[in-house]
Amino acid sequence: MRLSASYIWRLAIALILLICSISSSYAQDSISISHNRHWLKKLGDNKLFLSAVSGAPLFGAIALSERTNDKFRSLRNQYIPHFSTHIDDYLPYTPAIAMLGMKMAGVKSRSSWGRLFVSNAVSASLAISCGNAMKNSITYWRPDFGGPNSFPSGHTINGFMIATMFAKEYGYISPWLSAGAYSMATSTAIMRMANNRHWIRDVVVGAGIGILSTEIGYMIADALFKEKGLNVPDKYLFDDLSKPGFISVWFGKNIPLKGYPIDQETPFGLSSGTAIGIEGAYFFNKYIGVGGRWSVSSARAIGKDQKNMEEWVIYYLMSFSNCVYYTMSFSSGVYLSKNLGNRWLLGGKFLGDYVKYPTMRLNGNVIPRDHGFGFGTGASITFRARPNYGLKMFADLNVRPPHSTSEKKFWTSVTCGFAFSFLCPQ
């Protein structure tokens, strides 16, 4: 498989991030690092920047193509084709009930009743008006053909809007309160896709709208009220993480770097594919910890004609056959971290993988399979939009074992993407 320019610069970014992560993990603070930390802290504390980055999923969704939508849906159809539940109709509103219940019970929140009402009313107005305007102006059919109003996901907008409200008001008490709220919002988004009601782009944009609308709503309320009715100022909530443990849900694009080895008689490559996963780590101190990752990826086989026919022609002909390829992997290993001020984290990792390959049919022939062990590394940068909620950009390099016992060559791929990361200091 030939590498395009976009693949090359993504690989370059991955390697640069990896070098920065490893070199800085154990570096001593110097005058220049202190200066950089001061600059990063000022940038991270800027409310306009905070609001923009908090809605990063909204902008990140621009990179999700129609083919990406199809690949995420193929993962759903492969593993849970008959999934159905109505829990996602009620789950997004649970944090709102908890927030009002705690407020009525006298538990101190960030805002007074008046400030809370204005902040939440402005946030909800922005989220609902933006979501409805997009639904009414953009014709996009649901994956189950239930209507042309799939984009964006209203359930996901509500879920992340309410979760952000709850985290702002009561996140200072315990990180696990924010974790619960965002877990419900994330579960809502996943169930909307599992129910075959929304595409991946619908829920990613919905999450961005929900978070961004709430950040802007609170920013407007802060400008109106100043310090009046503010019980817990935000500036006291962000401390350096002494043990930066995390749990994250991530989405990425998997980019094979060379032809996929089966055997000498079955030459073919893989298209860039889609990957999703869950990842977490426990840290012993601020620098090093252990953790693991579970991931599922999909891609489509690209035939390689023996008479030098262009690959894109073969891809076009094969795209209508059942040549979708799935991989599941389980990983564990060492995780590294470095605080850059109280808002930014550089991360690195070295993992061992157990890769489970599926039975695959290519042009009517069954491709033999074998499972095996590989390894990988990666780097990331996380911005703490909230004290215990971060948005992570990452690049991972994966070295995979051969698909069958008849082939001895390992193959490599790069996965680039973003994650919703819950930071849970121990």
C-alpha cells in the first residue's frame, strides 16, 4: 500500500510526540520549562480557549468522512447487530435530577440558585437552538432509515450538556461525581449508535455541541454575575495531578504502513480503517503507571493485481464484495506522564498486545487465521477542560503479528485519534 503525503505527516507527528513524551517524562524542571508552563497555564486558563477546546469533538468531527461512518456502523453490525434498548431515552437526564436533588438538600454547589438558573438556561437555549437548527437544515438519514433528521444526535447533546453542568457545579467534591455524569453521557452516545439510530459523526458533533454550549453559557453568566453568587471559584479547582490515572473512550483512524501479510499466494493490502477502544491506567506517582487497552478496528481489503493494475481500480471493484476486515486486541504495559502546568499532560506508553484475528473471506476464499502477540508504543497530549475531564489527542504505533502460521512477517500501523478522558487521581 503506497503512503500518501497525509499519512507521512501523521506518522511524523506521531514520532515527534513520542520523542517529546519520552524525553520529558523524567526531565527536571528548568527555567525554560517553567516559562513554558507559565505560558501554557495562561493559555489554558483563557475562557475563550477553554470553551473552544471543550467543544473539540465538534470540530474533530469534520474529519469524519462518509466512509468512516460506514466503518463504525460495520463494527456495530458485526458484534451487536440485534442490540435494542430504551435506556438511552432516560439516562441523559439522571445527572440533572441528581444536581437539583443535591442543591435542594443543601449541598453547596459552585453557583447560587439565581446564577445556576441563568447559567443552565443560557446553556440549554444555545444547545437546543443549535441542535434543532442543524437537524432542520441538514438532511441526513438515520442508519435505520427512521427519518432524515439524524444529524446531530439530540440525546447526545442533552447528555453532554447536563454532564458538563453537573461537573461544573459539583465536580469539586469528588472526581467520581464528574466521572459518573460523563460516563452516563458517553453511554448514551454509544447506545444511540448501538440502537442503530445514529452515525458516529452524529454523536461526536452532539457531544461537542453539548459541551461547548454549556461552556459558553457559563461564560456568559460569569460575565453577568462577576463574583456574585459564586461559591466555588474555578481557579481553586485545578491542581497539578500527583497521580494522573485515567479512563478514556477513544476513536481513531488506523493507517497500515505496508501491505498486509497472509502468504505468498494471497497478496493484498488494507485500506485505512476505523478503530474504537477503551483505555485506562493506574499511576504510582506523577510519572509512571501501568494500564491496559481494549480495541476493535475495521478496514477493507485492497487487492493487488499481478499485472500492475492501479490499486484504486481493484479497491472499487472489491468494495462491493464482503471484504471487510476486523481485528480485536487486548493490550497492557507501562504508561508515562508529564505535567505541563495544571491543564496539560504529555503521555507515552509501551504495550504488549494480544491480537485476535477473525475468519475472513477474500474473493470467495477462506483466509486461514491465527492469533498472536505484538507490541506497540504511542504518545498523547491531554488538555484538562475540567478538573477531572480531559480531551486527548494521540498517535500510536502498532506492530502486529502475522495473520496465519504460514506467514512470518509482522506488519505495522499508526492509529491517530482523539479521546474523551476521565482523569481520576488516586
